[in-house]
Amino acid sequence: MKNRLWILTGIIGIVLIFILRAEAKSASAKPLLENTLASPESFASIKDPQKLSAAYFTELSKVLTNQRCVNCHPSGDTPRQGDTRRLHQPLVYRGVDGFGTNSMRCSTCHQSANFEPGRIPGHPGWHLAPSEMAWEGKTVPEICEQIKDPQRNGNRTLHDLIDHIGKDTLVGWAWQPGYGRTPAPGTQAQAGALVEAWVNSGAACPQQQSSR
Ligand code: HEC
Ligand code: HEC
């Protein structure tokens, strides 16, 4: 009787070890799958045209709400840094043209390319998006309406947005952010393809409840 109990306890122990190990493995594998974008084709099963169009935008919103983009599209007059929305250090302000104040121009530190030894991002046109293009703190449906609005999107047509997101090199920095920063999900070309699919399907916006 005693022997049998020991064997039973042993078996239960071994089974438990296997379950726990499998659990740990699946938990650590997750983050690898997240920084990608689905292709427009992968939504083919959605038959309702409105919902299909909105689904493209919801997928695109993974990029728009990514910290690499939001840091330059902040709600106030100061850019953000890193992945936690911390205020830019030192404090810098947009100034009248978005390129900084007279005494603290963005280009004082941000050169024409990433400067790895100083961990400083770079691009020849480095500056802050105007305040009407702020995305920080907004829901996905709100960003969607804003991006379609010529008054708030730099007077762009929907068609302009395809190339702006898919090809503009300042936007493209977010996929080559340098120094250990996590890039925006997928590739810039994939993001452009989603914008194109969204625009060509009528540019519908997701409903409020499907926001972040
Ligand atoms: C005094 C130097 C300096 C000035 C001036 C400056 N920056 Fe920066 N900026 C930095 C440094 C250094 C970093 C990198 C900090 C880090 O990632 O830890 C940085 C990072 C950033 C980031 C974060 C990128 C990311 O996703 O993590 C943004 C956005 C940014 N700067 C925008 C601006 C804008 C816009 C201006 C002008 C209004 C500006 N900066 C002016 C030094 C400066
Ligand atoms: C270095 C700062 C910076 C970064 C990083 C950045 N932007 Fe912008 N963005 C700007 C500026 C400046 C403008 C205004 C330029 C203009 O109107 O010509 C702008 C305008 C836009 C616009 C057009 C206006 C609107 O809101 O509809 C879109 C779309 C856009 N950015 C998308 C992105 C996306 C997507 C990312 C990330 C993948 C991104 N941006 C990252 C600075 C930045």
C-alpha cells in the first residue's frame, strides 16, 4: 500500500513538471509573434465591405499607435522618448515651425542619420508633427477620423496617405530607429499596402468599442 502511494506521488510529480515546462515555453514564445503586420489578403474572409475596410485600419493602427510614431505625434508641445511616453530629456518644445525653439533646434542634436554612439535618432527633416496631428491619448476610431480630415492631416488626400505612410523617409525612420529601440511592427511597405487597401475599400473607420 505505502509503495503504491509513493509511485502515484512520483507520477503526479513528473506530470506536473511537464505541464509547467510547457507553460513556461509558450509564455516566452509570445513576444516574438507580436511585432508583425497582417497582409490585406489575410482579411479576405470578411464579406461586409465596411467591416473589411475598418479591419484594414485596425491592423494599420498597430503602427499608428506604436511608440516610435506617437513620440513625434504627442498631445503637448514636447516630444516623447522611449516606450513609456516619458517626456523628452532635456525638455524641448516644438517652437513655431516644429523644428524647435530658437535656442534649442532639433537639429542641434538630431543629425541627418541615426548617431549610434550617442543613441540619437536622425533624419535630415527631423521635427515634431503639428499639434492638429497629435495621436497621443486618442482612440483608434478618433485617429482614423483625424487622419482622413484635410484640416488635420496637412491637407492631404486619402491617396496621398498611401505614399506618405508607405514611402516617406521620416515616417520610415520608425522601422530603422537605431540603438536598441523596437521598430514599428511589420515593414513600411506592408503598412503602405494596408493604407492602400483601406483607401481603395472606402476608408471606413472602426467603431468606438474596437479601440485600444
Ligand atoms: C539637446 C539634444 C536634443 C535636442 C535639442 C532634441 N533632441 Fe530629441 N533626442 C535626443 C536624444 C539624446 C535622444 C535619445 C534619447 C533616448 O532614446 O534615450 C532623443 C530622442 C528623441 C525622440 C525619441 C525617439 C524614440 O522613439 O524613442 C524623439 C521623438 C525626439 N528626440 C524628438 C525631438 C524633436 C522633435 C526635437 C526638436 C523639437 C528634439 N528631439 C530635440 C536629444 C535631443
Ligand atoms: C521625427 C518625428 C516623426 C516620426 C518619428 C513620425 N512622424 Fe509622422 N509626421 C511628422 C511630421 C513633422 C509631420 C508633418 C509633416 C507634413 O505635414 O508634411 C508628420 C505627419 C504625418 C502624417 C500626415 C498627417 C496625419 O496625421 O494624417 C502621417 C499619416 C504620419 N505622419 C504618419 C506617421 C507614422 C505612421 C509614423 C510611424 C511609423 C510617423 N508618422 C512617425 C513627424 C514624425
